[in-house]
Amino acid sequence: MEQKQIFFQSEVYEIRTEPYLLINQEIKNFEKYLLFKDGTEEITINAHGENIKRMLTQIQTINPSIQQIEDYVFKLYKNEKEYSYNHIVNNLASIEKYVRFKGKEVKFARPKKPKRLITGFLTEAEVSRIINTSKNIREKTIITLLAYSGIRNKELCNLKVCDIDLGDNTVRVIKGKNSKDRIINISAECTRIIMKYLSDFPREDNDYLFTSLKHNNKYRTWDLRKLVRVLSKRVGINKRVYPHLFRHSLASNLLKRGANILMIQQQLGHDYLESTMIYLHSCPQRIKSEYEFYKPAYL
């Protein structure tokens, strides 16, 4: 096995490089399997790859036994207070796919899902302040579309000009989460801002709606996170603001205004109503106000 010597303050450290090379090659082969045999999306492939790389690095072999894998999973469960529910479940899914890639089968029980409450929404006033602190029409269009549509970070970056129906105030999402297409609504105010943006930044129907200013490359999810962070700091909002928070905030603010939960489900593109019900459970004032409106008149 190849070894290298590195000198630090007269001390010699031997680093074994071959296992890391083998692990990296194993991850590449696993990712190819996910792409060609499993039909997994790129962003999910990357997540599975990172999870398995972490496991193989700890186990220190690319051919772990079922016992070694079970011991690793046991540590995940044992540190349930340290790891989030999603972290554990995502790792279990990655491990099951990796074992299948190795020609075996294993199935792990999932931990009980905790009751989730979403907090830290942006109020209508806070969203308005963030939009109005934009320095140019490009920034304003990106944030306004994010706020009014509830679109996901990656979905916004993938939008093309032809996906915007300016006459119908709708946006077509192609191959969103789980590779599903859907139509979502935007406000007439949002449409007018998009029209002004396209007037200042003309582009063809098949061009990406948003691109980088310097190289005119496709807008990246990292670019969007940075923009959101800069605008929220600029306006002085003392909470963590990230792109997905606008999605949570749209659902919350729609609920507060009395929107039907089924409409919100369609707008967000949730497959299951249970996913949308989280917002209802997180907004007890909506349930309170609805009770006050519909309560029977006994007295």
C-alpha cells in the first residue's frame, strides 16, 4: 500500500493514501449506478454519495459486511439526539441503495417521525421590506418571484423564459422535486415586475430566466442563497433568512389570510396533504380565528 511521509516540526506522519483513492472511485461507481440504473436526480445522487463516503471512511473498507453496516446504523440511532430525523432517514436510504449496488439487500426500520412545527416565518411586512431594499430590477424580480410563487431554490434557477405565462400569471415548473411538472400561480404585481425585467434584460424563449451578470451563466442555487442573505442583512432582519423560508412564509401568510389548505397544497406542489398540514399546525391563530367565525350561536 502506498505511503507518504509528511514532516511537521521534526515529527514524521505516515498517511495511507490508497484507501481514500479506492473510496473515491467506489463513490463514482455508486453514483453512476444511481444515474443509469436507478434514475436518481443529480442533487439526490450527490447527497447519497456524500452519505456513503462518510460511512466508508469510518468503516475503512469499500466492501463492508452486513454486520459492519448494521453497527454503523446502530451508531446513527444511538446518536438520535445529535442527528436530525431527516439526517438519519436520508442516510438509511443511501445505505440501502449502496447495499443494493453491491448486490445484496437490506432494509432498515425508520425512526418515528417527530411532530414538526415550522417557526421563524417572514411576515408580509418583512417580505415587503426585503423586496423594496433591492437595488435593481434584477434583484427585485428574483426576490418577488421567490416570494409570490413559493418556488424551490433549484426550481427557480432552472426556469426559462418560456416557462412564464405573462398573460395568465402562472409559472410552469419542469422536472421539479421528484421530477414532476406543475403549474403555480403568481400575482399580477409579480408579472409586471417580470415584464420590466425582461424589457431591461431581453432574452429568447429558451434562455434561462436568470443568469449570472459576469459570465451570463445559469443562475446557481448558491447565488440565490447569497442574494437572499445580502438583502435580509441590508434591511436589518435579525433572523436566518434563506430561499426556502420564502416558501414557508408564503404558505403561512396565505393561511393567515384564510386560504384553503388544498389550494396551498397545489401551489407548493405537495404530493400529500399531510405535508401541507404542517403549516396549519404551525399557525394556531388560523384555527382560532376560523373557530370564531364558524362557531354556532348557542347563546
